[in-house]
Amino acid sequence: MDQITNLLAIMLGAILANNFIFSQFLGICPFLGVSKKVDTAVGMGIAVTFVMGLASAVCYVVNQFVLIKFGLEYMQTVTFILVIASLVQFIEMFLQKSMPSLYTALGIYLPLITTNCAVLGVVLLNVQNSYGFIESVVYGITGGLGFLLAIVLFASIRERLVFADYPKAFEGFPIALVTAGLMALAFMGFSGLKVW
Amino acid sequence: MNLGKQFKEGLITNNPVLVQVLGMCSTMAITTSFFNGLGMGLAVTVILTLSNVIISAIRKIVPDKIRIAMFIVVIAGFVTCVDLLIQAYVPSLATSLGVFIPLIVVNCIILGRAESFSYKNGVAASFFDGIFQGIGYTVVLLIMCIIRELLGAGTFGGGILGPDLKGIQIIPSQFPAGMLTLPVGGFLVLGCLIAFMQWALAKSKNKEESK
């Protein structure tokens, strides 16, 4: 039972209270770059969720059974980024062969995920919080879902922003950042969330 | 090679944060005290300069197809060195920056400069490009830190100055808007800074056209 409560706490934390975008500032670049349309935002969010879950699992195994076993913890950053880069490459090749429709839908977003700091961030946080295998995977997937939620909400607001009236200097990124700031303010409300 | 032009580009007209809008994560996340901003800025400047030099030196022997992977390995190597050095000599900085030091690997500024500048230019030019872009990044971080610290906590120079290294209290502690030191403040302050930059650039452009 304890295990389940713990997992639920991790899930809620990753999706709402400690949302990767709004409270940890991880993955801001794709968040701002790929949020002009809701469709592409959804595609990006799903791709990121998938990669984050998979990267958490693979990096946990690599960390436990290779790095820690041979006392190479100082190589973590280099190893993790290489694992993530090759993972993304594999997913790309796999999708191209087996699910071409999904591959075309995700398009250029897949290779971009390598440099998404949310992916490397979640892996490093897993190590820092010394999560076990299941906890790591759950944290990875729910962190990705939090990203998906944030980017879809943000994209739908941005689509409406086109018709809004604001000073010319704020055009483009500034108004997007101010919008994201107000959303972060709203998400701060979740930090009072205590279920248990 | 034109040093003056490169310096102006790095600092103002092609500033990595305010104009190219790269490296946002760290810019917003760690700018809560002066010390953090300075440490992060210096770390990124050092890594950017070193990786620019190496990438520019090996640019002719790296096949085009695997260049991104090569860039990342070079950058990750330097980041690991800097990470270990900070942990050894400035442990307080390592704890307050936390996961954001290893995350310099995926800081888009470094990969962006590798791809757009040092992969195409000579070693010396890349070296200065790294320094100037790094300074541009550091300056923006420091401005963000000063604004957020002053308006959010009422202090200046947190982490280096004042009693208990908490900074010098300038605004009495009951007045500041604590919201600015929270994530919200990062988004709002950076948004306003970029807006100011766009306004200033547009104004100077108008002036030149009307001449």
C-alpha cells in the first residue's frame, strides 16, 4: 500500500505540483518553439512523454548495472546524453519502418528531443532522488504527461493570442513568456495539493 | 575577423538570450541570486569557449552526418570537467545550481553556436565568439538576478555580500513582491526584458532608416 501511495504522490507531483515546465523550468525551448499550433503541440508532447519514459528505464539500468558497478559515476552526464541520443535515433528508425504514419506526424520533432532538457533532466533527477526502477519509469512518464498538459494548454492560448491587442514590442516571444508566467502562477496553486 | 563587431553581436545585436532566445531553461531557473547567476554565467562561458575551440579545430575531419553527436560528446566532456571542478572547489554553488550544471550539456546556446558558428569558422574566431557570447549570456543572467532579487527579496548580491551571505537589504523586507523569486517571476522578467530589447532594436533601426 505504501508503495502505491508513494507512486501516486510522484505522479501527482510530476503532473501538477512540480510540473516540469512551470515549476522546474525544464524543456522550455521546445515548449516555446513548438507551441504555435495545438496539433503539433500534441505530437511533440506525446513524443516527449514516450522518450522520457523509455530514457528513464534505460538510463536506470545503465546507471545501476554499468556505471555504479564499475565505479564510473562521474561519467553519468556523458553516458546519459549518449544513451538518450541513440535512443532517439533508434525510435526514429523503428517508427520509420513500422509506423510510417506516426513517423510523418512527429516529423522533425523526434530528433529535437535529444536536446530537450526535460529528458536529460528527468534522468538526472531520478538519480538524485535515488528512485528505484518502477519509480523512475513512473516519474519519467508522468513528467512527460505534465509536459504534454502544459504545452497543449499553452498552444491553445497562443492560438487565441493572435487576435489579442498588445504592445508591438511584446510581439513573439515576450508575450508568450508573459502568458507562460501567468500559467505558472495558476499552476502554483497546485503546490498546496496534499492528498494524503 | 572583426573583434568589435563580434563583441557587439554577442552582447547586443545577436545576444544569445534576448535576441536568439536560446538557453531559456537555465536563464529562468537559476536567476534567483547574484551568486547563482555569476557562477552559471562563468561556467557556461568557459564551456562554450572550450567547446567552440575544439569543435572548430576538428571541423574538417568530422563527417557531416555525425557532427551533432560529435558536438554533444565534446560538450558533455567539458561539462563533466566543470561540474566536478565546481563540486570540488565551490560546493555551495553546486548545491544551489543542482541539476542545472549537468544540464548545460543540452543548453541550446552551446550546441547552437557549435552548429552555426564554430563548425564554419576558424579556431581564433570561434574562441572569441565563445567568450563574447558567453559574456552576453552572463550579462543577461546578472540583470535578471539583480531585478528578481531586488524586487523579490529586497536584497542585492545574495550569496556573496552582506551578513550570512544573504545579500545587502536595500528594500525593507516587508515590501518586496516575493512572487518574483518564484518561477512566475522568471517568466515575467525575461518576457519584459526581451520586449525591451525588441523595442530598443526596432527604435535604433528606425533611426538608421530615417537618416
